[in-house]
Amino acid sequence: MTTTTWLRDETTPYDVFRFLRAGDEDRHQTARVTADGAAWLASAAGGEPGAALARWEARPESPAVLPCGSAFDVVNVDPVFGRRMLDRMWEEGPGSGPVAAHRGRMLLFAAPGTAQRLPALLDWEEWGETVPRPLCHGTGDAVTVPPLAPAGTNTAEPRWLVAPDTRNPWLPGPEVMLWACVRAARMVSAADVRVSIFAPAAQGANVYDVSRRR
């Protein structure tokens, strides 16, 4: 049986989903989860989705531990390398799915099955010591996802960089992730690496044009 863990129980219950729906018309709040996005996340818990949503409604400012492999896989990367990947995905490619930051790592949410296929695809590439190899989380793994309602500005807490905003978000598959990794790796070795458009992670800048989401 799949176990889903909601961390900490320090908040007073309130209608968090009404709160999430209140600004759904503003689709460019990239770090803000919508009600539909919360429903998608809860679907990863397995069992009855309503029960998972009820638990999260009682703890809206608490992160959750959700299993990978059904609703999503996760590609876990060094944050600097991850920013380069996202630069390429948003400027030259199809964009990204949801993206979170946690414990000094960047978590890129990917299509189920990515964690199984991506390592083999990466083995075909030549990786130098300057390129950190991504970690892949799939079936049998679990990840900590940020809270629905941000508790504050503490950057040590998990937070959304690109929050889920739909019940069926587009998620990049292994080929797109490989494409982004290869181009990010080329940026590392290129002599004319340009400055990233990203602000330092601690500033929590929202820089993605989410209107391009599929």
C-alpha cells in the first residue's frame, strides 16, 4: 500500500482551496499552486484523491512526501546545472513541467517512466567532471514536495519555482530531459557562456513565461 506523509501539523485548518482559486486568473504566478494543481499532486498519493486533498487542506503550509512513478517522475539536479537546463527548455525547447527547489537541489517533474529511461540515455553521452550527473526518482521512490500555501520567505524550506497549475500538466519525457542535459553541458564547456537570466535562488524570482505551457 502506498503511504503518503504530510510533514508537520502546525497550521489551523481553513478553506485552502478557496484561497488557491482566488487568484487562478493570474496564470503568471509561477510559484503559486492552483486548486487544479493541488488536485494533480494529490492524485500521486494513490487511493482516494479526496482523502489526500482533505489532509492537505488541514495542513496547507506543510510539505508532503509523495511517491513517484504514477503521476510523475522527478529528475533531481544540481541547482546551477538545473538553471542552465531550464534556460534551454524555456528559450529553445518546449518549456518545463513543475519545478521545485529543496535542500540545495532542483527537482524537475517529468513524465512517468523518465527515471527508468534517462540514465541509459545519459550513458551514451560523455560527461566531464564539471557536469553533475542528474539523479532520477521513479517507481519505488518518493520526494518531498513544497506546501500548497507558502509559509514565508525561508529559502531553506521546499518551494515551487514553477508550480503545478492544471490537473493534467505537460511533463517532459526522457528525450526532452536528455536534450536539456546535453545543451546545459555544452554551456558548461563553452568559452562564451552567457549570463543566466535567472536571479539567485534566494531571491525567489519568477522568470518563466508560463503562458507557453502546453
